[in-house]
Amino acid sequence: MIRIDSIWLATEPMDMRAGTETALARVVAVFGAAQPHCAYLFANRRANRIKVLVHDGVGVWLAARRLNQGRFIWPNPRHGSQAELNSEQLQALVLGLPWQRVGPGGAITVL
């Protein structure tokens, strides 16, 4: 399958009519470059659709996901234009779960 070493999320909404070239241009504008083996996530304004652009080292892949009910948990652009996620957080995000609570940030250390 496709190797993904890092996952980046853009906080600003993107028009979901964007194709591969437009999404790639958006990655370059927000992140500076499309690095090999990286995934870049974008959501629409209502956060009920996401697109993922992956650079596999040779070319780019573009995938989309839509929620029929509810919305994806998406950070506010006031907290920066981008955020890095780990694979567990990505799994939670695509299911519509609160991904910010997954990983070391959601650890319980004292009972």
C-alpha cells in the first residue's frame, strides 16, 4: 500500500469541487511543499466532507470522505493554519470522533 510517514491537517476550509491539481496547489500554499510519503487533509466549511492528498514519492493520490450525518471535528484556524496528526488521530478523525483526545494529549496520569 501507500507509505505515509506524516499526516498534516489544514485548518482553513477548501472547496470540495477542487481536483488533484487544485488540491496540490493548496498543499504547496499552506505547507510550502508536498513532501513524499506525507498526507494532507482538508475539509469544507461545514466540515462534513474531507479530502486527503497523499504524495507517494512518485505521484499524488486524492481521496474524499463524506459524512451523511454530523461533522468532522476540525480545529479552528485561529490556532494556526496547520496541525500534525498521528495515525491513531487520523483513524479517529475519519470516523468523526474527537481526535484531539487520542494519544498523549488525552492520557490520564492521576486517579
